[in-house]
Amino acid sequence: MTGSSPSFLDHHQNCKSCASVEWLGSTVRMSRCPAVAVATIRFVKPSQANPMASSKDLVYFSLVKREQSMTLSTEKLRNLILFIGAHTKVSQLGLTKLYKLIYFSDVLALRDLDHSITGSDYIKYEHGPVPSRGEKSIKQLRKDGCIESKLIDLDNSTQMNRIKSCAMANTKVFTEGELAIVDRVCSDFGKLTASALSELSHKEPAWVAAKMLDKLSPSLMLYGSQEDPEGL
């Protein structure tokens, strides 16, 4: 099973609370177990590729191990900032918009690649999730002369500190799949305003469930805005 360690697998095979566990290749039938708090549960829909899931009286899950906290890669976070700051599809980039583009890059990687790009924790702020080491990384990049910020006037009579990369990102720190996701996020969301991105992030179950200034749940970050936060 992809993403599962032997100890994780052994637990569900031997745990008394998982008495009804039945391992079927890449799928599993199981009763609810308190230990799934350390795992992500994903529904696997019946299909020709998964004929074992065709029985109506069974519910199948794919379990992907999740640690309670992710491991931050400062190198990836800083290079992600540089990559976004130089992307041709991103306009009017301020801090709020930058943090949202980083967040959506990480959560899409979690959902598509089963891992976060930066490994960053996210904190709930009024305008959406903020990477916990985002401000520190920005300050260091500015100190190193890798980014610059300039106060500009916007069309709606407000001002913004526009962020622009002055150095090229080291894309070798990312996998091909990670770069594809970041490029997709920049292409899809890069022209949206910071306010529009904030509104999108407010629909994320992880942001809805967290208390203000608390960390977002890595497990809930796997669910998109189409999910009902109350039902998770």
C-alpha cells in the first residue's frame, strides 16, 4: 500500500479496534478505529480498475500515513517564493496573495502527490492561511537581495507592497510533479486579486475548522472547498 509503513500496516492488522480489517491489495475494509487519527482516509470509488470495490455492502478506504506535523524545508519555501515572484502569470503580487499561492501549491501537492511541497505549517489569519515561516523567509530573501518590495498604487485607491524576485529560483530542489503543480496554481490563480484568493481560502475545511491564530490541521488540508467542513 502506497504511503504505509510496516508498523502502520501491522497496527491495523492486529489492533482489536480494527477487528473487521480485511486487506485487499491496495484497498481496505475496516471498522472505525481511534488510530486513524494518524492517517488520512480517502474514499476509493468502485471502478473497473478496482473491481474489489464493486460490492455494495463494503466501504473501501485507501489509507495514507500522515504525521501530526510536517517537516519544513526552508530551502523549498524560499525557492517557491522566488519562483512565484518571477512567474509571468502572476500579477500584483503582495504578501497576502503570495501566501495564498504558496498555500494552494502545498495543498494541491498534498492531494495529488501525497506530500506537501514546503512541509510548512499554516496559521489561520483573518485573510486566510499563512505559512508559519513565511515572514522570516521573506525577510531573509530581502536581506540577501533576492527579492524587492515596492509600495504601489492600485486601481481602487489603495496601496500594496508589490513583491518581485531579483534572483532565479533553484528549481532543482523541486520534483517535476511539484513544479507542475506550482505552475498550475500560478496559471489558474495568478491573475486573481488577493481578496479573491482570501475568499477561496476561507472555503477550505482546514481554515474553517481552525481557531484564529492556531495551526491548520494537515489532515483537513487534504480536503478541498467542495467538501462540507461540518461533515469531516
